[in-house]
Amino acid sequence: MNDIKNEVKIVVYEPQYKGAFKALNEEWIKTFFVMEAGDYKLLDNPEEYILNKGGHIVFALLNNEAVGTCALVKSKEDPLTFELSKMAVSPKAQGKKIGYLLGTALVDLAKSLNAEKVVLETNSVLVPAIKLYEKLGFKHVPIVDAGYERVDVQMELNLNI
């Protein structure tokens, strides 16, 4: 695992990565689904809708190229809850545990911010993603107020246990 971390570097959002945030996410969404209004809102305006509202975005760099990204979107103040959102890894970089590194970095960040839980929405066709979320400790929960039409799986990770 150490050699992977030496190869892949996790960094926080900087304006120079804004285009990569959108491109990486558009690539996977369009492969499996259709872009929705909520996708464009977050991907076109990450500063306004994620960062300025108490959220965070990280990137995985491989040879100084952004090949993965994920956001921690603040969804509730009390109890403090974040949504793990917009995780994307370029097909050319898959198999390098980048999703795990991104997810672990953001779960650790949520813990350091004293969040009570992290939630996420996904789709059952994304089997590798669901297995990753389960590995990170997320549990399946009933679907409530899904944010996208493609959502048929909701999961949460309780951090106060």
C-alpha cells in the first residue's frame, strides 16, 4: 500500500482543478446515466455550492495529473452530516485503489470535523463503488429524498459509534 501512496498524491481543491472536477465526473456519469440538473449545478459551480457552504473537495494526482476526485458536501448542521459525493476516477487510473484513498481521506476529514455521519447516494449498477463504500464502513439504509433520479441505493456511515 505504501508504494501506491508514493505514486498517488491526495490534494485539496484549488481553482486549477475545477475543470478536472467536472470532466472526471461527466465521464463516468455519461457512461452509465444521463447528466441531471443537480450534476451541472455542483460540477459547474463547486466553489459556490460545495466549498462556500462548508464542504470540501479532494483530488488524486498521478504524475501531477488529476485522475480522481471526491467531494464532502455539508448536508446538515445539527447533527453535523456530510454527503460523500461526486467520486470519480479516470478509467486510465482505475485499479490503483484511488477511490479507496479518496474515500478514506474524506471520511477522516469528516471525523476530524466532528461530524456525526457521512451519507451517500449511488446506483446498484455501480457494483465496484458499492463494494468500496462497504469497505469504508458504509451501511445500506432505506432511500429517503433521493437527490437524483438514478439513485436506488443510499448508504450512511455513523462516526459516533
